[in-house]
Amino acid sequence: MSQTSVLTGVTPPQTAAQVEARGARPKPFFTPRKIIIYSILVMFSLYYLFPLYVMFTTSLKSMPEIRFGNIFALPQAPNFDAWVRAWTSACTGLTCQGLAPGFWNSVKITIPSTIVSIFIAAVNGYALINWRFKGSEIFFAVLIFGSFIPYQVFLYPMVMITRELGIFGTLQAVIIVHTVFGMPILTLLFRNYFASLPQELFKAARVDGAGFWRIFFEIMLPMSLPIFVVALILQITGIWNDFLFGVVFAGTQNYPMTVQLNNIVNSAQGTPEYNVNMAATVLTGLVPLAVYFISGKWFVRGVAAGAVKG
Amino acid sequence: MADTALPLEAGTTVNRPGLLNRIFLHNLPAKIAALPMMATVLVVFVGCTVWTIYYSFTNSKLLPTGKFIGFEQYERLFSTSRWNVSVSNLIAYGLMSLVFTLVIGFVLAVLIDQKIRFESAFRTIMLYPFALSFIVTGLVWQWIMNPTLGLQGTLRNLGWTGFTFDWIANPRMVLFALLIAGLWHGTGFCMVLMLAGLRSVDDEIWKAARIDGIPTWRTYVSIVIPMMRGVLVTAVVIIGSGIVRLYDLVVALTNGGPGISSEVPAKYVYNYMFSGGNIGQGLAAATMMLLTVLIIMIPWAYLEFGGKGRRT
Amino acid sequence: MKKFAVVAAMATALLGSTAVMAAELEVTHWWTSAGEAAAVAEFARVFEETTGNTWVDSALAGSGTGANPVIISRIIGGDPMGATQMNTGRDAEELIQAGLIRDLTPIVDEMGGLGFYVDPTLLEPCTYDGKIYCLPVNIHSWDWLWLSTAAYEKIGQPVPKDWNEYVASWPALEAADILPFGLATGWPFSGIPGVLMSGIGGSDLVLAINRDKSADAVRGPEFRKVAEALDSLRKVISPETMVPSFGDVGTQLLEGTAAGNIHGDWLQGDLQVAGGVPGENYECLPALGLGDKLTGGGDSFYFPVLPAGTDQAVIDAQAALAKTLISPEAQLAFNLKKGSMPIRTDIDLTGANACMQKALVLLKNGLLPSGDFALSSDTQQQMQDLNTEFLDDDSITVDDYIERYASIIESAE
């Protein structure tokens, strides 16, 4: 499936840039076609990398330097003051605790929400492919349709539902909301993935008399690592990045990091401190970025496995 | 539809099942396991949708307690220029975003699929924005597009005084500003999906095409792309649902401005339901969004689910 | 620490213990700008010092879109805060009807009534079926023209004494590369038409439109002058020179890069935090220097009904906070920091700065109902959409503006 072209750097011509720099030494490997390909890819890479560069350098600059107005420039005297301020002492109203409390709240929300939503979606996908029942496809179709509805539509009735369940303003409420709204895409991924697995194994297990859960835990799960990784990344990043559900359902004592980011950036007290804002932005983005960079290859492999079958 | 699993079920259902049995007991564990999904579908997606439609015909203000007033909310909706601007913005942005995301995603995937070096480095660079939230995306691009301290100011300070990049403050260009940020966030994911699709195409097909002397671009267009149907569907579902929901990015990047030139429907819904304290109006707008999605989705759903038992 | 305190408060609340006398009370509000936050800190200080309870601050950025949905959904969802700032008017009325807001009448009776309010109309939005459900804590008025002394020094002219002189100075300002009017993006523009209406159109026009919802008054000659003034104003504003927040406009005024701004009294809090002194660094003209009454209303606090089983100490703390907010001590401390008018004048206001003194004189003539208190938030949202569009799109003529304004007023309840 994948050509596993991990960055090895063993083979002679080290980088494309070097080769171009060495100019017109015609080597069959570097055809004009390859040069075009690499230049397009490098151009796009610059587009993708520029904001990251700007975010980091701005957060390391001092305010006078920022006001000088050169976003390309590296910080003259890089320092982490803005980061420390953003983390420990940036203010919203009277509360000046920075992002730190929000970080832990986000952890408290993300871990259970991710586990519950993925488990339920995996079971859904499995049931939809291997244990169809009358109407199961209709449920799935409505579910996919649901993924197109703006969340704002559900906000009000969901408040009423969680109130009736007596869990409004608690962690349970956020977990349920994330499970419900993560369900369409995750179920789609798991369903497609299970459809791509060979059905013979499942049928053999059925003949041996294995039941719903036994097959799920003993046969399907061990084969599903790639798609679980995809689901994990989608959910961890998605839930970590969520603002709307956190602010409405979690209750004040559980406000996630994104809510505090918004409070810090938008509650301008005096002149906006762009370096602190950018530091807060970077800090909020660090967790999903880390998750993504650590699991990058797995993610790609998992998407490949999950998305191909329609 | 249920027939695929039925023969295997024979051992457990000795007596010929009656209708009730068929509905409730057939594949019972699967049904129990699927209860959360059924609950979600019935209570949230169907229940809340019906609730939304019902209350869009009332004059509810802050609480859903209003009286039935027929189509008044809709009449007002369509005579409101902010709503009409929101709709045309969403159509313009949506079409551009869908086309560019698919095309850029596909082209990048094809380029990366040319047995190039540093494939995983390129992939990583292109995909990382997807891990960031729209709030973060919006804040960074807002900073880059800041007329005095961002890209424009920098290049002018460096001596290129005629350089203009004021899209964020220019009503005619602001949708393109949104597009730049939106594409930055989403094209990498589309590229990964497309790459997966390309890699799933059998090498034999490529060999056969080469032997027949079909040019590479034609092989892509008339053989490979049709074979990638599954990936394309997934990609369109994911991109499309993101477009209809477009909200966070607008709020973080432009907040609907300048003027109302980058307003979108989801923002209208939110503003009138919560800060405007007019639930009826917000829900009427939401219902129109639902209707639009339905019109787009029904043909697709028919294609996707109409042919029963297509899959083994 | 603070988080632990909240958890502890919840735990005691759940246990229904009555042993604890002092309680923690969560207060939500959207006063997050520099001057506002400093003012809220005064409320918290007085509350904690005089009652022994703890103010748990829960500030939410972004009043309309950020804070309001959270506040309302928490009250509806059964997770109410101890006290909250909230837009008065029809919205709150529905929460009151639903029995979600605490009736403050017994507390008020205990205090011997609210006769000390400077204008009884302030209490109208809080009164429902003869009972009091909220307490205005300050007079919130948009009716200010702020002028930069530095800018007028640069062009060598005296600081204008009223709107007409100010308009006359625009060409000189533009020639000197000074922005005649500084403006922040978003909602601040929406407050301006109301100010022009009272200053240029006069008290009768404000009453006819905001109170009597008369579309004929909108179509009349007086309002046309207002719309024309707004039109001339938008001609000196360009999107490129707009700044992100109203606090930035304050900075522009102090620097002298912008000459004037129409913005509510809370701008003064920010000017003061930035070291500005009225009369030296900036000048202020209430009612544009033309009118003799201010338009305005009260920023109000509501006290939601707490769920059954809540610790009595917390419920008592609500009452204690209600009394504190309108007490002379808290009123003085809060309003001096915020730059707004107190709701009572039976306090020693010699500490008030020059701008507040000017406003206190006008306050004796009574208040005019401003749009943000007399109109429903639905109507206000429509007005805001119209104003935002008008500012941005020059193809909307003064006639269009008047007609659309009139039709919004016609449909207002």
C-alpha cells in the first residue's frame, strides 16, 4: 500500500535544493519533470509552513519589535516571556491564571470523550457491515445526513435534553455531546474499514458459533489498529479544538483551553499583545500538533485503509 | 439487505420467526450494540430536526414557547439582506472551496505519488494544519493579513510600497481571504485521502494502460479517477459538511466583515438564536440550511443506498 | 486555588450543609476590557470585605455572541450561576415568566425600597407584574463624543465645543493626516446612530422612535438630518484605518492619530487606565455638546433561582450581593473606575472627574430611553445589521437607510 519512503537520507544526492543549486549538470535522475514536481511541492510547502513560522517567531518577539512590522524577520532576542505570560498569568476579567487550568480541563474532557466516542463508533461500523438488520442502512444514511447539519441547530435542544438527563454543565454532558456529533464521520470510517476486511474470517467465526461481542473483540479489533489510530487522531484533535460544546455544556469549572484562548485574545485590556496572543495560540495548538507529528505515518496509513472503500 | 447474515442465523432461530421476532430478535446483540446509534439518530438527528422545523413556524423569542405564526419568519428571512448575502457567500465560497480542495488535493497526491524523495516530509508539512482548530487558523491568518503589521506592511516596509494585500478589509476580496485560510487548513487532508485512493489502484491497471499507449493524464482522468469513487465520496462528505458548517473560521478571521460581506448562514442562525433572542428566526434560517443539505444529499443518498445488497 | 474553591462550593451545595456561613458566589459578566475589569474588581472587593463571602469571577469575552448564549443556556439548562449581568428587556422577561429568575422584591422591601435611584425609569425593565427581578448597577450611556487634545494641538485649533464645530474641523484634520474619526471594527459603529439621534434630532425624536416606535418620525425631516450626519461620518471612515477594538481607538485619541470618536462611557475607563486625564489628554462632550439630556439605561444584574438543595448560605450570599451592588460604597468605587454614572446621587461624587461631572449635570434633567434598552434584542440585531451594511456599502443611500430603518421600527414590538 504505502511505498514506505521514510526519510532515510542515505542515497547520494541529498536534497533537491542542493541539486538545483549545482545547476545544469545533467543527471538522468533529475529530469525537467522532476524539477517541476519538486518546485510545485516546495511552493506548496512554503504556503503550509509560513503560518507556523509566523506563529512561533511572533510569540518569541517583544512588542516594539512586532510593531516595527516585519513578520518575516526572526526574533532579535528570542525569549519565552510571552509564553510564560500566556500560560500562567494572562487575564480574563479578574481571573489571571493564564491557560494552565484550561489545559487540564481539556485533558479531562478529551480523554473520556475520545474513548467513548470511538468505542461506540467502532461497534456501529461493525454492526453495519457484519450484522445488518432491517433499517440499519437507513440509520446510517440519516447519520451521514446529520453530519451536514450545523451544530448550532442542535445546541438548544441538546441543552434541554441534557437538562432532562440532569447532567447539564458536567463532564458527562460534554462526553455525550462529543460522542453524538463525532458519530457520523467515525462510523463512516469504521464501516468503510470493516467493509474492506476479508469477510471469510468473519464467516468462519460465525460457523464456529462465535457471537457478536466475541467476534468484535477477538477478530475485528486486532485487525483494526490503523483505523483506530485515525479515529484517535480525529477525535483527540477535534475534541481538543472544540470551543462551542465545551463552553456550553462543560460547566464553568471545566472550561477547556480553547475557551480561555478566546477569552485571552478577545478580552483586549489596553493595547493587544500580539506576542502573548500568538503564544497562547501556539500553546493551544501544541497538543494536537504533537499527537499528529508523533503518529503521522500511522495516520496516513489508517486514512488509506479507511477511506478507500466506499 | 438483511439476507447476507440470515443463513448463519439459522441455528439460533429454530422456529420460523414471526414478524415481531424478525424485527426485535433477529440479530439481537447487534441491535443492542447499535442502540446508541439509533438513539442518536432518532433523538438528536431526527428529533431535534423536527423540533427545529416546528419552532421555525412560531414567534418564539428567548424560550421555545411562541405561538404558531405560519410562514412569517420565512418571509422576514428572505427579505433580510444579511441572510441573502450569507447564502450567496456560502454558495460562492462553497463551490470554490470544494473545487479547489479536490483539485489541489488530487494534484498534490499525484505529485507525491511519483516515487519522490522526502515523501513523508512533504506529507507531514501538508497535513499538519488539519490538526489545528479553525480558531487557531483564523487567528494566524488574521495576523498575517493584518494590513499594517502583516504581510502587506512588511513588504511595504521592505521597499515594495505598491504592494497591496488587504483582502481581509476589502469587501470584494474577503471571501478569497477566507478561502486561503480554509484551503490551508483542509487541502492536506484531502491530499492524504486522494493519495490513499491512488495507491489502492492496482499496478496491473497502470501496466495495461501503458501497454495500450494511453497517455498518463488520460489514464488518470478516465481510469484512475472513476476507480476512486469511494475516496471521492468520503472526501466530498467531509469537505461538504465542513463547508455547510462554516462558522468558527469566519468568526475568528473576519467576524463577518467588512460590513456584512463575509457573513455565512451558520453565523446568522447563531446570532439570531442567542444574541438576537429570536429563536423563531434563527430556526427558520436553520431549517433553510437543512432543506438545502437535503436537496444536495438526497440524490447522493439514493445512489449510495438505493442499490441494495451491492456490497458483499 | 480558585478552582478548588468552586468545587468546594459545589460540594457543600450538594450536601445541603447549613454549617457554613460564608459562601462562594459565582458571578458571570462580560466586563473584560481594562477599565471594566478594574471596576468589577471594586464590586468584588466591597462584596468580600463587607459580607465575608467570596466572589468567584466568571468573565466571558464578547457580550452578545460570546457571553449571552452561555449565560442563557446555563440558566435554562439548570446550572445557574449565583448572579449575572444580562441584557434587560424582553429576553429576561421570558426567563422571569419561566420562574428561573429570583424575585428580589423581599430584599428590596427589607432595604426600604429603591427610592434612591436617580431616575425611576431605570427600574422599568426590571419590573414585571409589580415585582423587581433585577438591579441596575450603573447608567450605561452611549451619548459621548470623545475628542483628542493632542490632535487639535497638531492642527493648531481649539478643541471643538460641539458636534458642528467638530464636523467643521474635519478638512483641517485630514490635511494634517489625522483621522477625523477613529473607529473599531464590528459593533461600535452600531451605537453611533442613536447618539446622533439624540444630539442632532433632539429628545422628541428619540422618544417618538425608541419609545413610541413611530415609523413616521423616522421618515420625517429631523431623522433625515441624523441619517445625513451618519452619511457624512461614513465618508471619513475607511476600512483600512479601522482598528480591532474600541480600546485601540482610545489609544489613537491619546496619541493624537485620531481626533474624535463617539463611544459609550466605558471608553473612559480604558482612557483612564492608559493614563489619560480629562481636560488634558482628552475632552468629552455628552450629548454631542448639543442636547440637554443623556440617552441611556441601566446595566443590570440578575439573580437566577438556584436549584433545590442549594446551600442556604449561597442563597443568602445572593441577597447580600444584591444589596452590596447598589450600596453607596460599591456604587462610588465601581463607577469611578468604570467611568459611568452611578444609579444613585446621594453619594459623595467629588472624586468624579470632569467628564462625569458634566454628565451629572445632564442627569438632573432625566434620562432618555436609548435603543439598547427600549428595543428588543431582535430589533437591535436588525439595526446592527443595517448599520454595519450602511457603513460598508456606499451604494446604500440615505433614502435607503431611512426606509429600512423605518421598516425595522414598524415591525418592532
